[in-house]
Amino acid sequence: MNFDFSDDQKFLREEARKFLAAKCTTAEVREVLDDETKSHHEALWRQIVEMGWLGTAIGEEHGGLGLGMLELCVIAEELGRALAPIPFASTAYFFVEALKLAGTDAQKADLLPGVADGSVIGCIAASEGPGAVDTARLTTEFRDGALSGTKIPVTDGDVATHAVVLAKDGSGTSLVLVALDQEGVSRTTVETIEPTRSHAEIAFDGATAERLGAQGDGESLYAQILNRAAVLIAFEQIGGAAACLEMATDYAKERQAFGRPIGGNQAIKHKLADMYVKNEVARSNAYYGAWALSTDAAELPEAAAAARVAASEAYWFASKENIQTHGGMGFTWEVDCHLYYRRAKLLAVQAGAPSVWKEKLVRALEVRNAA
């Protein structure tokens, strides 16, 4: 079985890399990092909207490109490599997939064209504080078309126009769709280790909302959305991990110590080799996840969990060892190593920490082996 991308998909990757190398350097990333008033890079966001990337996995009938999930995986890897400071993941991985999975024809027709043309920015709001999301302890409630409660942290919640919210609904839980530009919704920016991906606390006080999917299906739908988003996030992570390895390798070849490049030292060689091995393991798992995602295979839960665990480990390790390879300079603000470390730490907990996904992987394997 061939898990590699097609020639067209590889061409898309090359073009995306060229574009981001020109338009999304670390200078653009630092613009957002250094300016507390900026939640994302607006110029880059507009250019990506114009290129149609947000509509990659949206059908042509809704204004999208009508490509598919494999093409979105390709773009996700390049966005991760470039540390793109934009609300792409929240919109394209979570919000769009929620609509595609559970939205009515009317909901899709109302919102998907807006995503494709950039007028709609989406997010998903499930967490109500530290730790994994526990549906048994949710306090946010949907009743009689009104939503009340508080969600924190919500990735890109400060710039989103719409949110998919996990809430109590009768005796169970449901996903509800809510416009954020209305009375009854208040937002406060939340500081995190990674300011180039903004977060917010969103408080709902009787905000008008509507169900996304059937009543009581919230927990099941949320799990399915996470599985789909996990694969895409894994591709962002392997993109960032690859960039760390390249950065560390280039520095090891150029940095001189005692009259020769530091890359000649066995300790540095071991660091780079370990980074490479972990990156390749993560890439293999991500490719497996991409196959499961694009074919809607029954193996998606275990493939998504495996991709998530391997990619989180690889990116964290690569970002850490990149700093170590740079030595004392690696810890300074001026050197870009910390930009990748920040993003690695953030992506490791977005959509659930590695420990949560390890547990999911074990459960998925138990279910498969028991069948």
C-alpha cells in the first residue's frame, strides 16, 4: 500500500512552501509576538484567503476548492513549518469539520461559503478550565435556544465570528452553533505561552444559539471532530519538527568551535540523529492518519491517536534539541528557536494533551483486538 502523496499534492506542497517562505518568515511571526494588540497577522490571513486554502476541503457547491483532506494535510504541514500566526486551524480543522460532520444543509449553505471567502472565522469551545474536557462536569448549558456558561481557553476565540460549543442539553450534551457578535456574548483575551496563536475566555449569557447535530449527540460528535482535527494538527507538528531539524543541522554545519564545525562532534550528531528518527516515526503515523481521514476508515480513532502522540513527542523533542544545539544562543530572544518551542508546547495540548491521546490509543487498540 502506498501512503505517499500524489504528484499533484506534492506540487501543492512545493507551491505552499514557496509562498510561505516569502510571505510568512519569522519576521511576520514576531510582528504578532511583539505587538500585544495583534491576535494574528491580518495581511497574511487575507492572502491565504485569496489563495483559497480555507476552502481546500469545502465542496465547490459552497464556494470551496472541492479538493480533499489529503490536500488539507499538505497545507497544514507547511503552515506548521512556517509557524503561521493565523486562525487557520480553528477554522479549517475544527469549525469546518464540525459543520461537514453534523451541520444541516441550511447551516452549511449559510456558513461554509463565508469560511471560503474569509468572512467567517470559526472556533470550537469545549474546555471550561484546566484538564481534559469532561462532559459529566460541564456547566455551560443550552436551553430553549439560549446558551449560558463560560468556556476557557478557546483558541482564536477572540477573533472568531462563530463558535461550535459543547454544552449540557437536557440529560445529555449537544453541540450548538452560536454567532459571537451578539448581545449575551463577552470575550476576554487570555495570555498563553504562545501569543502568535491567540486564546480567549468566552462568556455566554442567554446567547441565541442552535443545535449542530441531534440532541444528546454532543460527546460523540466532539470525539469525531477531535479525531479529524488531530490528524491535521499532527501534520502541523511534523512540519514544525522538520523545520527544527533543518535549523539545528544548518547551525551545526556553520558554527565553529576549536577550529571545526560543531556538527563534527559525536554528541551533536546523536542529537540530530535522534531528532530525525522521531520525526520519521511521527511522519509515518501522520501519513497513516491521513489515509484513515481521507477514506473515513474505521481505523481513524487509533490512527488519529497514534499520529497525535508521535507528532507531539517529535515536535517537543525537536524544538528542545534545536535550542540545545544552538547552545547559549539558543536561549536568547533574538534567535528563533523559542518560536518553535512555544508552538510545540501549545500544539501538544491543543485538542487534548498527549496523555489523553495515549489513553485513547490504548482504548482503540483494545476495541480492535476484542473484535
